[in-house]
Amino acid sequence: MYFACPEMHLRNVKIDGISGIKPELDFISFLLLYSPVLERMIVKPVSNIGTELMKELLRFRRVSRQAEIVYLDSS
């Protein structure tokens, strides 16, 4: 089965209240893979859940060469 997804033309994305569960991470990964003009993604966790979430986000592949992930502490 082949699933084709059209490219999204997102430039800036802000995700507030993330807890790091798999569906949330899958969604972020999807956005990074299908947004070729993405410039900045701001991620703010629901609580101070440590650096593991940040490390996971930085490992995700991105289709946009200029996509930057900004991780904001919840404090």
C-alpha cells in the first residue's frame, strides 16, 4: 500500500503543551518530513519533562534544510 502526501507549505509552527507521547512525536516527525519550506518549529512542553524530549526532537529527519527546532522550557 502506498500513501502519498502532498507537500505542506508551512513556514512557522508552534506546538504548545506537548508531553512527548508517541502520537505527538509522530505528528511532529510528519510535519518535519512533509514541510519543505519550514523555517522554525517552536515546541513547548506541558511541564518540565527534561532533556529527553529535546534530544528526541533533534534526531528527527527534516526535508527543509533550514528548519530549526526551538525548544522552550515550560518554567
